[in-house]
Amino acid sequence: MRRFFKGLLFLLVMALVAGGAAAWWLLRPLPQGAPVLELEIEPGTTPRGVARNVVKAGVQTDARLLYAWFRLSGQDRQIKAGNYEIPAGTTPYDLLQKLARGEESLRALTLVEGWNWRQVRAALAREEFLRQDAAALSDEALMAELGRPGVAPEGRFFPDTYAYAKGSSDVAVLRRALHSMDRRLQQVWEMRAADLPLRTPDDLLILASIVEKETGRAADRAEIAGVFINRLRIGMPLQTDPTVIYGLGEAFDGNLRRSHLRADTPWNTYTRSGLPPTPIAMPGKASMMAAVQPAATKALYFVARGDGSSHFSASLDEHNRAVNRYQRGR
């Protein structure tokens, strides 16, 4: 009997030692060959394959130990595919929690208020961690892929910062931006003032894009919108330079000439009345709000003062004097 108890005590001590060693290993930072390692787990990778990938990524441990930990934890089937970063100081316990929760490493893409579609395309192309699916698609094919066949992409994506996991598709990011604009556009449309000369949310989006490009100082945004609303009400051409520049496209060299104002394009608001056929940029929410809740003003004209602000005039004579003062220095 005494021998039995000695044997039992020995086994208990060995279990405690093993348990202590296991706990020590689980809570000890894993050695690694760089301050931050990148780990990619493809869909369908087995827990054993995940352990091997961790070692291949630069974690200096035995893959068999990691696999055993994954299995014994009961979380081996919860490990999610994705792209991860393993910073220095990560323990086996931390690593498994990260993989089981799917805490992928994220990057961010910022779409800036006032950007046009060419600038959005260029920004997507610069994102080295995005999968470049949109690059192979024409604008028409891309919008069809996004569920908007026949709709021009200009202005349809809400300017904001979008986080994404490494290896995500640029089309997926655009889809989020598109839906974000849809939501905000509908919210703002429902807040519109009565009797506006805007028939549809698309009209709102187009006008907001013009306000976005014309606004040099945020405090002037509602009054700029008020000028354009006044002109639309009386059938006066909007006569706004940013629409002319947009119509010139890549041919614009930065110098707007009188000949440009006379050259007819669908976006030339000097030669054509009403709103242009599409937005000319991505408006932010402030510009959309200005378009539906413009300032109550009698102004029909405005001119840049040169300091970012604008001077507003109710008559052409007053406007001409302001042009002479602020643009010609007379």
C-alpha cells in the first residue's frame, strides 16, 4: 500500500511539473526572427498546417508543440483564415486567441472629399495590400459588378477612411464606400427643405459635388449652395468653373481660359442650363447638407477673395465690382 501511495505521489508531482512547464511555455513570448511577422492562412488550412505556417513565418518554435496546443485547447477548429501580424512578445496563448477571433492585420484607405473618379482609381492602385480586381475592369463593368449597371462611378462613393484586411479586394472596399454613400444620401434627402428645385437624390448628389469643389471656407458652404439654388429656380446657368474643368478631363493643364468657357461639353454650365449629367467629385456630408438646407440668401453671384472665403452679390453690378477688387486688384 505504501508503494502504491508513493507511486501515486510521484505521478502527481510529475503532472504538476508537466502542467507548470506547459503553463510556462504558453505564457512565455515566442522567439521570432523579426519585430513583426506576417502570417497568411489560406481558407481550408488544417490546424497542423497553421502551426507549420507560423514557423515558416519566422516564429522560432516547434510546429508540433503549437499543433498540440491548438488541439488541447479545443479551439483548433475555430482558427480563421486571413492575414495576421505577429508582434514581438506574442505568447502561444495570445497567438491562438488572435487566430481564433480572426483578428487580422488591417490597413486603411482614405477617400478624400472633393476627389474625382480618376483620383479614386489612382488611390486604389497605390494600395499595395489590396487585391487589384477593379484595375482589370472598365468603369461600366465595375459598376455592373457593384450592382449599378449603367450608372457612372463619379461621386458615388462616400469619402471616408476604410479599414481592410491585407489581401482584400479593392472591389469590396468600393462596395462599402458605395453603400455608405447610398445611406447618407438617403438620410440627407429626407432632410431637404421644402420647394427646392431638386427632383431626385441624384440631383442632390450632383449639386453637392459642385458645392464641394467651389467651397474654400466651410462657413461659406451653405451660402454657395444658396446661390446655385437661386440660379436653378430662375433658370439661370450655374456658370461654375469646376464643372467646365471636369468636362475638359485630362486635357486640362491647370489654366482655365475663356476658350474653355465657350467650348461646349455636357458639363459646361456656361453653355448649358441646369445641372450637369453627373457629379463632378465625391461630396462630403457637409456639402450634401448645404445642398438640401441652403442659406436663405438673395445672392446670385460669388467670387473668391483670395483668402479662401467668397464675396457674395445679389446684382451683376455689385459682382463686377467685387471681381475688379478681388480678382483684378482695381
